[in-house]
Amino acid sequence: MKRFLSLLLCVALLTLVLGTTVAMAEKKDLRFVIVPKCVHPWFDEVNKGAQKQADLLSEQLGVKVTIDYRAPATADVTEQNSVLQQAAATHPDGITLDPLDYDGNKAVISEIQALGIPVVLFDSPSPEGSGLTSVGNDFAEQARIAAAKLVELLGGKGKVAVMQGVPTAPNHKERYEAHLAYLAQFPDIEVVDGGIDNDSIETAQSQAAAIIAANPDLKGYLCCDAAGPIGIANAIKEAGKQDEIIAVGMDNLIEILEAVQDGSLKGSSSTLPQIQGAYAVLMMWQASLGMELPAMVDTGIGVYTPENVGQAIAEMKGE
């Protein structure tokens, strides 16, 4: 009997050791790739959130989780596709991208998936029928929040310019159309073309300066991306029209929040880039394990006004 019990104990210990050895052998380091639209401070915040999440996963999983951040130099779909293909050739455990033009990116995305590499979208709605998970927020609602604030501040009348971002980008397009649809409800508001910034702060500033000069009676300004509000705020300050033009921004970069603080912007509705980065990494990790993902991960909308912007600035600076 004692020999039998000893044998059982040995078998149990051997099973435990073998199981642990197999589990350890199955563990491997993980690498996830982030491909934004272009080099831009907003995407740097996404990367920060992704890096924090990777550090947490590394600690919990006992493996090294690396974020491979690959930003195209310019907002060009051909260049973005090239970056995606180069990333796929390194066989990462997942790729997340903010598409410049889903139709233009679709073939490359399919190529990546055919290699068995999970693909997740961030800061972009998931196109109908694509089967891709989207990490972001309700972009149309984000635009309506900004437009409603502007209409309130204008008292429902005046000339308003609306600046586009990258016209083919799904989230920018959704915001632009939502801005126009909301403003169309007010017969005393005249909408004029506000330019196209293509996710460039410098372009946004030069376009806004031209629009302001061509429309001396301009009363309001809206935009569709994180480059627009910085450029628009700079143009308003250059023209000395902080008290004449009411501009409501988009997103929460420190420059945007400081513009709300100094009055060149009267508010901003924001996606939350660090949270998007964190959850995009979580979704890629889950996909790498073979888990079925939700169609949408809603990371929420932040609303910033002169009343709460001081606290938001302190949080962004880590104070």
C-alpha cells in the first residue's frame, strides 16, 4: 500500500513538473505593431498608452511584450500600405492601424490576415462587413457634441467654417458629415468651406488664416481631427480675433487644451488616445490567443471647457 501511494505521489509530481515545463516552453515573447495615419503628436499619445499596457502585460504574463510603433512620414495611403507590408514581413503577433482610406488599405489588410496575423483598427469605425474590431468611440457623436457647443455659444446664428482632416479617413469623414448635418438644423447659420488640413498642423494654420482673411464676418470654426484645432487657434491668435471667432476643437493634445485655457478655443470634444492605445494592445493579445473579439470597443469621449481644462492640463503633464 505504501509503495502504491509513493508511486501515485511520484506520478503526480512528475505530471506537475512536466505540465510546468510544457507551460514554460509554450511561453514566448510577444510583439505588436501600431501603424497610425502619419507622424503626429496625437498618435504619440496612442503609443504611450500602448507602451503602458505592454508593460502591464509583461509583468502579468512573465514574458516580454514589445510595441513596434511604425508611423508613416506623411498621410499617404500608399506609404501607409508600404509600412503595413514591411511590418507584416516581420511576422508580429498582431497589427493595429488607423486607416487613411479603408478601400485603399483593404487589399493589404487581407494579405496580412492571410498570413495569420490578427488585424485590429483603432481610432476608426469598422467598415460594414469587414469583420474587423474597432477600438475608438462614436465619432459622429463626438462631432455633434462640438457642433452643439458652438451653436450654443453663437446663439444659433452666424457664419461657420468647417475644416476637414484627411477626407478619405473614415473617422474624419464621419465627423465632417456629422458637423454639417447638425449645423443644417439651424437656418440662421451659414456654413462655409473651412479648408482641408490632411492631418498637418502647419496646413491647418495656413488654411485657417486664408479662410479668416476671406471671411471678415466669420463667427465660428469647427474641425475634424487633432491638427485642425491647433492650426485654427494659431490663426485666430495671429489675426487678433479671439473675441470675434468662436472655435471649438477636436481632441485633447496639450496644445489644444492650452488653447482652450487661453480662449483661442472655447472647448473641445475628445477621443482618449492613451486609452485607445491600451485597448488596441489588449485586443491584439486576445486575438493572438484565438479569442473572438467584439465588433467595437468604445473608449469614450472627453469634453473640455474653460471650467475643467486646468485639471485636464495638469493630468496630461502628470502633475
